[in-house]
Amino acid sequence: MSSTHRYTLTISCPDRAGIIAAVSGFIAQHGGFIVEASYHTEQEASRFFMRQEIRADSLPFDANEFRHRFAPLAQEFGMDWQLADSAQKKRLVILVSKQDHCLNDLLHRWRSGELQVDIPCVISNHEDLRSFVEWHGIPFVHIDMQDKAAAFELIAARFEQYRGDCMVLARFMQILPPALCRRFPGRVINIHHSFLPSFVGAKPYHQAYLRGVKLIGATCHYVTEELDAGPIIEQDTVRIDHGDTVDDLVRYGRDIEKTVLSRGLRYHVEDRVLVCGNKTIVFR
Amino acid sequence: MSSTHRYTLTISCPDRAGIIAAVSGFIAQHGGFIVEASYHTEQEASRFFMRQEIRADSLPFDANEFRHRFAPLAQEFGMDWQLADSAQKKRLVILVSKQDHCLNDLLHRWRSGELQVDIPCVISNHEDLRSFVEWHGIPFVHIDMQDKAAAFELIAARFEQYRGDCMVLARFMQILPPALCRRFPGRVINIHHSFLPSFVGAKPYHQAYLRGVKLIGATCHYVTEELDAGPIIEQDTVRIDHGDTVDDLVRYGRDIEKTVLSRGLRYHVEDRVLVCGNKTIVFR
Amino acid sequence: MSSTHRYTLTISCPDRAGIIAAVSGFIAQHGGFIVEASYHTEQEASRFFMRQEIRADSLPFDANEFRHRFAPLAQEFGMDWQLADSAQKKRLVILVSKQDHCLNDLLHRWRSGELQVDIPCVISNHEDLRSFVEWHGIPFVHIDMQDKAAAFELIAARFEQYRGDCMVLARFMQILPPALCRRFPGRVINIHHSFLPSFVGAKPYHQAYLRGVKLIGATCHYVTEELDAGPIIEQDTVRIDHGDTVDDLVRYGRDIEKTVLSRGLRYHVEDRVLVCGNKTIVFR
Amino acid sequence: MSSTHRYTLTISCPDRAGIIAAVSGFIAQHGGFIVEASYHTEQEASRFFMRQEIRADSLPFDANEFRHRFAPLAQEFGMDWQLADSAQKKRLVILVSKQDHCLNDLLHRWRSGELQVDIPCVISNHEDLRSFVEWHGIPFVHIDMQDKAAAFELIAARFEQYRGDCMVLARFMQILPPALCRRFPGRVINIHHSFLPSFVGAKPYHQAYLRGVKLIGATCHYVTEELDAGPIIEQDTVRIDHGDTVDDLVRYGRDIEKTVLSRGLRYHVEDRVLVCGNKTIVFR
């Protein structure tokens, strides 16, 4: 993630000849300097996806003017598109329970400048992590989960109040109600502690242990109404063996969970993830 | 796999103190030189597993005399045990269909001396691979699958006629009937082209493609009556991305399949795999 | 590697704004349908690299006419470029010694259609692999290495006589003389059995064993005059441990060597590798 | 790392028949329950290595009595040996500079109970990390490096004053003087940010970038007088590609460094690492 001021243009549209020429022609015509360019055609869906990173200082206008001038071309090709401005950091609201390995990892990446986002608040159903979060100067919001419906209403309200762009379930251990999933499509990211679609739901490490698999994994995905079934952003696995207990699996799992979440989150934050049906295109 | 003459003693028994002392005491008392020793306790089952490789020339007697003398101690501890003699190569009967990447890989390991087994015959439901197999000087048995029941009877008969120790389904693409699975427990090894328990059954690469996973895998396991549910010996995964078609997955898959099968098979052939319920202990 | 008829345009030129627009504009203007497009800027060298795969049937002319029409644009931007035609398979001449794991792997990929090349001949300084090569219907050329200078002259002569595009040193175990390296720049590919730059030269597995490393690797690279120092195309590593002997390292190494060579070779054959100084850009 | 009270017996001695029998006989004779047992023979050195974890409550005496009774047997076999008591946590003194990814990782593992050690102090040549360390309730010792000789004297003094068992160079970025290396043999652990023996010394990521390698790595090793040449405990690699800048390599590197250091450190802390010449036996 370079610190240069950039615009990132992401597009999806029906596939046909001439799209790259039209878009790169538009950029070139205004002197735009493309830093990174990626393309993909999803054959079954006959849909084209592209992502362009452009140096902001190479263009004679700002992001809004870019959007204004680009709109006609986008309409001509039937594009779903957006232009992100690297000067506008995304705002991540992180939800945690008691386990803090993912939170610890994300906050370190944030305070070291590796993860260029704003973290307006951390929300938890336990008080345990208040001191650690507040040491970072980040507001810590405790939510009582006794009344689940009310609790999730409050979470949604805080997310909006803090103008969150993305809600990160960093081992939150609570299942979001369908209504909440529908309310923020493509904006809620979860880390599941198995290599999906294996071991959906509760206690995946126990499930893995009982099945006798030789590797375990973790999956970072967008949350949808169906549990652990949303579009997968990133996954990875790690080797275990017969000598490992469930506790060992949990320990190995923590390392893979935080790695996979941080990678998936980086892709999302850098506008590298485009969704097509229940799959993702990740322009790494 | 060293070429030195060795005995491999594998034991499983109820866990208690003193087992290692008793067994290593027995070996030491006869001057036995232990080349490799591995131990494991399966906590839930309260069961102990061990494997010892002993240099044959360090003992004053042969394998049968070893078995004779060891029997009382084995009985005292309630052991399931066996002594394998590296001079007696295991006999692998390989079953294939048309896809030959696993067969090609196994035959190369065999002819280069890496896989120290005998291959008395290769069985197939197609004629395609006859010439390749026969070039190796290995009998090729073609079986017509029109009448499945009869075909599987014939396969079992050939396996026994050729005194097979282990039946290897090297992408055989046919589901073994339950009776056959029961007849050779722990002696039939399959390579499944997914990271089990994900994508059981047919067309796992298509299933993986549709689910949008970010890694695909392969699983080497013992065949049991329940499809793709037997004890797992070895697994591995490989990274894919959105640009990969189903054909690409199949291509990547071939490499991971042959690697996983050859590793699992080596563990089995070297008596490194002990089964406990539906799990395996693999003393690598 | 799809079987559709495609043209692959690879370009490197000084970096500046408008290159993508110019090239994609040219293609679009003739109705060309881009199947895959990749771009990269090498910052230090201020040099731009691109690769486009275009469906041949989407263009109203053939490869030669494409080259003719594209030349002026290429000149304007100072491009080094070439257009490969998938209908013209590359011709690989494979050099081997006695170890055949890479050869066995490559020939299988070739006969299964995975590696879409022609193999006009296999050259070896030993007779051991003649029968295996000839079973494939491929001429086997034995070269006596007694007089090294004469032998390498003969190798070069055979390579040219068989109109080889690429010379593959598939564990050839002989060091090519500088003159030969200079004669076929970017056309000789070697697999070195270490994770370069560690363990250059002879017996890398012994070196690795003595140093006590915890992973070993293999490197596929273009051959240049300096031993094991040419541009790296592909590398990979595999975990070992203290229980592994040098023989075990050699065994693990074979698997990683053949995988890395086959991947690197595929990238080369599909025109995915562009060289920049002593580095490669690999558009996977 | 189980929380049960255990004794860990580690032994190295000249190889001969009967060692396992003698040691396991001794343990069994006192009713000792072996939780984990590992053996290895280093062929070249003709030296035998073993590690036994024994449940403390299965023995009728304490660690000192164990040592007293075991001594004669140890002498008979010429053993180098030690008995570690899990009730006596090892004391790690961590040295850091400004980069805190390894420190952040280690302190999290410590405060979550995963890494069962005491951390009596953190030493740094910069003040930057004081607040973070002190939030953990750990003393932070700042050392001025202007006068290097004096500084290293002070470091050694603090290490001894805080009764450190192990000095961890968690990206300390300063080369320890030979005298200090000699003073604490096998007790100073470093994380080097390359896959040794490649890219010894300064700026390994720049070296890797210039060489154009396709994977980068990290190495956890014991510090000896020769720079980056001590016995390797753990290593790992991660894939990069041509699109990655030196900054990207540094970013990927941080993840691999902290993972490799934490693994190597865990092996050391759990007495899983035995040194043989310049190599390690790691009983994982």
C-alpha cells in the first residue's frame, strides 16, 4: 500500500471487445498515469472486471470531477463502477469477543501504518479488551448481548454513528441476524476458523480433530444471510499431525486466522476485491 | 527408505506406564539396534501407539523367531502388533482408469527404486494404458465394467491371485462396492481429488470452482464403506485464484494428487500408518 | 493453456502515459478480443511490460499482418515486442544425464497434452534413457562427453538442426561453456537443485545438509555465462527436518525440482516470462 | 504447551544399543508416565539424542531427586543431559530496536498464556516502545548505543541482573560483539530476515529484490561469533512476485519473521532443541 495519492477505479460490466481501450483511452486522454492495471473475464457470467490505480497528481482534476466525466462512458458500457480516493481512508469498525489475537494483529498493523485505515471504534460484548483498545486511543464500546435483538440494533446504530465503511468480525463469536447482513451487503467481513466449506458453524477445530484431517485452515469472507456461506476473499491452511491436540489446533489456528484476516482485509481496503455472484475476484 | 535390512515393529495397545521400557528392554536384551523410534498416545482412546525400526543384522535371530519370542510380552500388554521385514517387499496392485498422472508418477518412483515395492499387475477398465504399463514389464489386466458386480468380483480375484498386499485406486473413478471394502480393510488406498471433507463425491473441482475457494487439495485415505469418509493418511492444498478455470483446477489438481498419493503410499508401505478409529497416526 | 487459437503480444518499452491506451486501442480498432491482459512497470528501470492474449478468430487478419500493422506503433513507443501464435508450437530440446525424474514428468505432461510443445529430440550423455524416450516416438541423441568442446559443438548443432526454440537442461549435470550460453540468450532453461542464491554449484543437497537448513528448494532459471546466476523464473521450497539424511533430501528434492521446472517451463512456453536485467517478470 | 506439571529430560550421548531401554527402564522403575518421547541418531557424529516429557505427579520424587538418582546412569552412558521442570518458567529478555512486529507478537503470546515464560524486562536502544512495554507491566530498559562496548557490557549486566535464561534479538538491528556471543552460548536467539544462508548481513530484502528471487524467508537461529552463521532452529519462506517492491518484501517479511521467531522460541522454551555441531535437532 503505497503512500502516494491515488485513485482506484473498479469496474464490472458485461463482457465485450473494446472495454480496455475505452477506459484506458479515457485515462490517457487526461494524461492519467496508471500505476497498476488488472483485468478479468468471468466466462460463465460473461462479465468483465477491471481495476486501475491512477496517480492522482497526473490528472488535471479531482475525484469528483473524474466521476463526473467518466459517467457517460460507464453508462455506455453498462458498468457498475466506483472510484476510490486513497486520501479518504476507509473506516473499519472491529467487533471482538474475548479472544484478541486478530485484534492485536490488526491494531499493530494499524499503528505501524501498514494498514492505512481509520478505526473509529472497537465494539465488544465483553469488557476484557477495553484497556488494550483504549491504550491505542480508540474508543471501546461495550454492548450487552442479553437481549440479542436490541444488542444488534445497537451495533448497527454504533456502526452508522461512527460512519463505518466496513464491519470486521475479528472472532466476534456471535451470529449476525439476517436483517443486519442484508443491511450492509459487502461491508461485513468475517474470519471463520476453518477451511470452508469444511466445518461450517460451531467448534470447527473440534470437528477437524474428530475427522482426522492433516491440515487445518481459516477463511475470510463477506457475511451473507447464510451462515459461513458468503463470498470467500482469502483462505489458507497449515499442516498438523496426529500428535496435535484440539488445543494445539486452536493455537495453530490463531496464527492462520490472523494472517488470513489481515490479508483479506487489506485486499478489501485497497479495493482489490470485486464480487461476482458468490465468488470474488481478488486483484492482488 | 533405506536399503539396509530392517524389521519394523508396530504396536497399538491400551496406554499405561512401562510399555516403552518393556519393548525397548526386550530389543536391547537381544542386542537390537534401533534405527528409528516413534511413540504416540491417543488421549481420548487412552491408547498407545509405537513404531520401532531395528537393524536386522543386529539381532541374533530372524523375523519369525522375533515374532515367537515377542508374543508373550505382546500378550501381557494386550497389544495389536506386527513385525514387517524390509526384505519382504509389499505388493501393490494399482487400479487406473484413463487418467495416468498418478500411475506415471508411481511407476517412475518404482523403476527408479524410490518406492521399494513389487507391482505384480495394473488393472484398468480401459485399454489406453496397456502399452505404457507393459513397457515396464508389468502385466496389464483389462476388466470390462459393463457388469459391475462381476467386474468387481474379478478385480478381487485378480488382487488375490497376484497376492496383492495393497490395492491402490490411482484415479480409478469407480466406486468400490461395500462388500469389497469390507473384504480388504486397511488395504485399499484411494486418492480423492479434493481436500476432504469438502467436496465429497463426483466432480470435486467443479464443486470447488462454484464455491469460489482460494485453495484446492487432494486427500489420500483408506477406503471404507462410506464414500470418501475413511481414515485420512495425507492431504495437501495448492493456491488458485479467480483467473483459474475448471480446467486449470484440474491441471493444478493432478500435481497435488500425485504428490499426496505418493507420500501417503510411502507412509503405508514403510509401516508408518497406524489406524485408530477413523483417524491415522502417521509416524513420519 | 487453452486450446483456442490465440496470439500473444508481449511488449517491453520505456514507461510513459498512454501505452495501454495505444495498444488496446489498436486491438479494439480491429475488433480484437482480449482474453488475458497483464501489465507491470519496473520502477528502477522505468520500463513498462505488458502481455496480451487475443483470440485469433476475432481479428480480420493473420499473425504476419498483425505484425506488419503493429510495427509503426511499436516504433513510436520504442518497444521490444513479439507476437506469438499458439498454432506454432514451441520446440523444446531436452538434455538429460541419468536422472530421469524431470524428463519423466515433462514427457508425461507432453503426451497428456498439458504441455503444448513439440519435442523434436532428447539429447543425453548416457544411453540409459534411450528406450524410455523412444517409446514416446521421440528421437534420442547420444552425445559422448569425452571431448567436451566437441560435445557442446555437437549439442549446439543438433539443437539447430532440430530447429529447437528452447534448450531444457533437465538435470543435465554438465556446465555449459560460456560461448554456448551467449549463443542462445534467453533460450536455455536450467533446473538447479537448490533455492538460489544458496548453494550454487555442485552437490547442493550436501551443502544444505551440512548447513542444517530447515527447508530445501529448487530454482528454474535462464542460463547465462555466470554459473547458476541467470534470471530466476520460478522457485519453491519444501520442509525437511533433522531426521532427514542427504538421501532423503535428494528424494524430496526430486519432487520439488520437477514441479518447479514444469511450472517455469510452462510460463516460458506460454510467453509469460519477460526479462528485465537479471530479473524476470512472470505474468501468471 | 500443556499446563500439566512436567519434567523434560533431554539427553545427548555417543550412540550405542540399549540407551532407550536404560532410560525408559529407569523411568518405568519409578512409575514415571511418559507423555512424549522422541529419539534421533546423528549418523555422521555417531551421536544419540533423546527427549522425554514425564508427568511430574507420576513420580514419587521431585526434580532434584530425579537428577540425583539419574546421575549414575547418565555417567555410565557419557551423557550430556538436563532435566527441565515446567514449574520453573524460563526467563526471556527481549532486545528490540524500533520495529516492533516481533515484540508485539511475542508479548501477545505471553499475555494470552500461549508462551509460558517470564519476561523480566525488554531492552532497547530507542525509547519508542517504552509505553507499549510498560502497559504490559514489564520493565523497559533503555540503553544508549553511543559507546557500543559500554552498551553491550550494560546489556550483559542487565541480562544477568534480571536472571535471564535466554536473550531474544527481536529485530534488534545491532551486531553482538564476539565476547558476548561466547559468554552466553546457546542462550542468544536471533531472527534474521532472510532465508539463510542467502543474504547474510545488512538489508537482506534489498539483496533479495536485486537478485530477483521468487520467495523470501526468515531464519531463527542461535547467535554465534560468526555473523548469521549459528545453528538454525527454524525457517520459512513466502512467495513474492515481480509486482512486489522492496517495501512489499519488507511487509511480507514482517509476517514471516514473527511467525518463525515465535515457533523457534517455542521449541527452545519447551526444550525441544538440541544442538549438534552447527546443526539443531528439533523434536517438534
